[in-house]
Amino acid sequence: MSSAQGRGFLRRSGIVRPDLKPITVLLRQIQASMRHATEEALRSSALTMAQANLLTELAYGQPRSNAELARMHSVTPQSMVEILASLEARGLISRSAKPEGGRAMPAELTREGHAKVLSVHLAMRQVEERILSSLSKEDVSLLRKLLEACLNGIGKEHSGGGQ
């Protein structure tokens, strides 16, 4: 037995590998599957994933500028301008200059935007139910707590407060 075997590693075809997939790999696989399923579920709403995510962010957050939204969604400011323009043209968001001046034009949901968020939530709920279908209510509750703890942990690390 090699020194790597017996300590969380397997040897297959002469290659030593961890016997468990890293959690980051599992999360990436879940995210890819979830994205595909969500895109399918959103088809009837005529929204892209980026548009749906942005509407959801605006529903739960405060009005945000183009630059803030671009940073939050890991897209270029130019891409965010296109996403915002498409949602504004459809009457789902409105943007207006801040009274205190400056170039920022925070985006806010319109009444139609709030209604569209409900259809987005229904689509996302269907995907969530598929993902969690093999878990008990207790397991789902525990998973939520663990994911929130992970998110808090990585948030502390990025804000300089991690230990």
C-alpha cells in the first residue's frame, strides 16, 4: 500500500486521487446542473439567467448603480448596461439620476418588475425542489444552515475578518 493510500486517497490505473471529490468540485457540478435546470424553467418567462438574477437582487436589496450591480454579478460594466437596458425597455426596472447629482442611476423594480420576480421565484422554487427532492426537511434545514455558515466564513475572509 502506498503512503497516500489509507489517508483519504485511492490509487486507480497508477494514478493517486483523493477518495472523495473536493466540495468545491461538487458545488461547481451542482451550480452547472442548477443553471441548466433554471434556464429551462425560465424559458416561459422570456428572461435570461442574468436578467432573473438581477431582478431577484433588486427585489431583495436596495437600489444599486450599474457599477455596483456589475461587481456583484461578476460582469463587466458594459455587460450590465446591456442587461439593465433590456430590462428597462421591457418596463421591469426604472433608473433615474440621484437627487444629490453624479452619474449614478440606481435601478429599481417597477410594478411589472415585482410581478416578474414572482414568476422567477416560482421557476427557481421548482428547480430547488428538484435539487432537494432526496433530502428530508431536517436535512434541507441543516444544508441551509451549513451553506450560510460557509458563505459567512468566506465573506469574513474577503472582508479581512477571516481567521
